[in-house]
Amino acid sequence: MSKNKPRDVQVFPIATDTRILRSRSWSRLRFEIEYALAKGTTANSYLIESDKTAIIDPPGETFTQIYLEALQQRFHLEDLDYVILGHVNPNRAATLKALLEIAPQITFVCSNPGARNLRAALENPDLQILVMRGEETLDLGNGHNLQFIPTPNPRYADQLCTYDPQTEILYTNKLFGAHVCGDQVFDEGWEVYNEDRRYYFDCLMAPHARQVETALEKLADFPVRMYGTGHGPLVRYGLIDLTKAYREWIQQQASADLTVALIYASAYGNTATLAQAIARGITKAGVAVESINCEFTEPEEIRAAVEKAGGFIIGSPTLGGHAPTPVQTALGIVLSTATNNKLAGAFGSFGWSGEAVDLIESKLKDAGYRFGFDTIRVKFKPDDATLQLCEEAGTDFAQALKKARKVRSPSQPATNVEQAVGRIVGSLCVLTAKEGDRSSAMLASWVSQASFNPPGLTVAVAKDRAVETLTHTGNKFVLNILKEGNHLGLMKHFLKPFGPGQDRFADVAAEEAESGSPILTDALAYLECSVQNRMESGDHWLVYATVENGKLLDTDGVTAVHHRKSATHY
């Protein structure tokens, strides 16, 4: 896939009277943690032409012009009856305004929260809107009698799925998608998308596992032969397996014995983006997240989530020098509900000043809460480095929770089996990686050669490692093999705890590989590697990578080897 390809719109017939318009971006669209694999994405829109006509989910403003051109080449917009919105993103406002200029007769179809968002986004209180609450249908003729299923979650409170009984396509909006761009419309050979779909789930769905489970229950009654997703290839061949996988991934979240209540409101989407990155860091460490958008959540639900959680994190934008009223209400509930032995956190974004974040932090400090990470304040839109900091802060928070629980439960001595497994010999290495503004590293001893031709190796990466995000398929890293005799300094450096966003390579002699990943010049040797695939293995990912380049830096040196005390201790 070329990241230099211009954006385009791919049009393809997918069923009776139905076409897809895939607005394709071959590189990342914007700074969101869900796009971190940098494989581009597609904004999928659908056109149903029957007695009545409808468009489902027009794309955002980066595609407005080329999308309308592609549409007008194939369809007279003056004949358009309906625009169905699975959720209302302010980014879509430019496209919707352009559609209205050409076709003022349009009736919008959305959920009740979607109608409020739409009027605000278009700054027009007089729009023609059909609100779908779940019982209503929309008959386009010839069997296209559309049904609507509200599937809200804290991030997308207005999410609405659409089912067409004529074609048995379920238009799922955010559900079941993947951020990957290519020529393939359907998911033939769907296994190749497993990693992308799992990552998408972990970023967007895992923090809302309870609501996603409710959505799946609502959708289970419909005879579906295809998911018309909002992003990525349509789910046709892997439909049964992906649905089953979603249920399994949800269960993993539900069975976690530690939970964090992540409470926030978001004015322009920036605070929600920070919340998403923090949630990703928490869930990758094996701790569940109960994500709560306090603008749409009843006080009793907030109280119950805080009581159940081992810790809580509150995020807020600053509007007019204050925190929005829903945040202030939620903060009051937290202060009256959560005992001050619970771990706390605060974050927020702002345009000119950050009084809301200061308010939250001071109130929590005055009440005696201990913080799981330094308060995060972000001006305007977060960039990649900021999102990495948020993800690492979330992981630190989760690890602090787990550590506190471990202290309360005295550890048992290692068993004979654990002691024996700990004797598996592994070379001591430091894995280093960099992509854009994000960089990280980890000490690794679970490394093994995996293939001769091409030369390849496997390395086990714990799910809660900061560097894990940089070891997905297509990423590049450097494996620095340490030298017996001088390895203790490097070992000690990379074993020490780093703060979120802290430079792992300060005070370390390093050069830059072609990929940008650091080469530790005091190592015995280094290998420049490219990740080919990954396998989920308990609390680790087993990463297989091929070696593209490398060098022995000291011909007389000996590989440093580490013997662990047991299988459960480093």
C-alpha cells in the first residue's frame, strides 16, 4: 500500500439497488489512537436507489469534493430523498452542508441524540429530520423497508445501525470495522484482517464492552449476510467468526477482576480522544474500563460504576473558564462516593486556559486521593506524542492498581515448575522502536530464531508494554543484543520505570537505523527487523519479524544471557 497515493472514491455494487462509495485515505487521516497502525482507512458510504433513494453515512470534510463528484457522476442528487446518519460527527458538517445546497429537499434520518448533534453541527434548527428510536421503519420500496437499531455507547451516544431486509445487509456504523485501506471491497481471506479488527476493537469497543454487548444482543435477531461497516472492508466471509470474536473479546473485559471508571465530557472531541488513548492503555494492561460520558449518563449509574471500580479518572474540557455542568455534577458524585484509598487521575483539553483540569486536580488532592499518573493537560488537538503519553499513563494507572492488589494479597513462593521454566535460557536484548514522534524500548530475553530463509525471529512482548503499540504487523524495530560484561548498565537503564512520554534514550549512546529506530552503540550486535505477524499468547504477543539488516559491533564480545529465578519473575 502506497502512502503517497491521492485520496479517491471507489464505487462498487454490493447488492440489489445498492452501491458502496469507499472514500479512501491511504495514510492516516488524523491524530486518533485508533489510527495508530497507520494503514490508512476507508470512510464507507452507501447508496440505495429504489422508489425512494437514500445515502447512508456521507464521509467527512476531507472527502467532500471528491465524494460529491463521484456521487453526481452516477446519481442525480436532486432526486435524493434521505440521508441516514449512523452517528453525527462534526467533521461531516461540511459534506452535509454541501449536500443540502444541491438537494435542499433532503430529509435526515438519525437517532434522537443524533438529531440534537445534527442541528448543532449544521447550525440550523429547521432541518427536516426523521428521528428513529427503534420501532419506526422507512420504506424505500421494492422490499427495502429499512429498520433502525439504536446502539449507543459513551463515545458515540447517537450511534444508529440500519438493517435492510431486502438485501440482508446490516449497516453497522462503528461496529465491526477496521482502519485499513486497499482495493478489496469484501473481506475475502478475512484472516489477514484479524489483527486490524482486534486492534480496532481494543481501541474503540473495549472501553464500552457493556454497551457493545447490549448492541450485539439487539442485532442478534436479524438475519444478516453482510455487515456494511463504517470503515474498512465489508464483513461477508468472516461474519460468523468476527461476531463470535467480538463476544469473546467482550467476555475478556467482563471477566477482568479490576475496573477503572473513566468519566469525561468532550466539547469538540479532543477530550474524548484523550479518554480513548488512556482507556487503551488501561485495557492493554488487563484491567477493564467502564467508560462514562457524563453528558449522557444518569447520576446513579456514575455512582454505581465508581463504587465498583478500583480507581477512577476524570476528564474535562474548559468552557468559558469552567468545567461543564455534567463534569461538575460527576465530580460531586465521585467525591461523595469514592473512598480516598481509590486511585485517581485527571486530564483534559482546552483552547486558551485549563481551569477545569486544575479544578478537578485540586478537589481530588484536597480530598486526599492518590494519583495514578501526573495530571494531563493538552492544548487544542492532541498529537501522536501526546496520545502515546496518554496510553502509557493509562497503563501506569492499571499497573499501580494491580500492584496495590498484589500488596494486599501476599505472593506465594514459586513452584518447582515455575522455577524450572525460569531456567529457559534467553539472550538479553533491548528492543527499540520509533515511528513518527512516538518511540519506546523494552528489555527482552524471550527471543528466539524462528526461520532461516528469510532470517527471522520471535520476541514475546507483554501486552502492557509501552512498546507493544509499535510492534504490529508492518512496524519496524531494532533488536539490540547485549554484551556480557557491560550489559548491566543497559539492563538497569531499561528496567527502571519510565514516566508516560519520558524519553527512554536520554543518557544512552545511540544512533538511528534506517527505520528511525535507535541502535544502541554499546550493544554486541543489532538487527533491524520488520514485523510480519503476531500471535496472541496469554498475557503476551508473540511477534514474528524478519531481519532486514544488522551488524556485529564487537567481534570479540560474548552474548549476555539471563537466568530468571522463576517463570513468574524477571
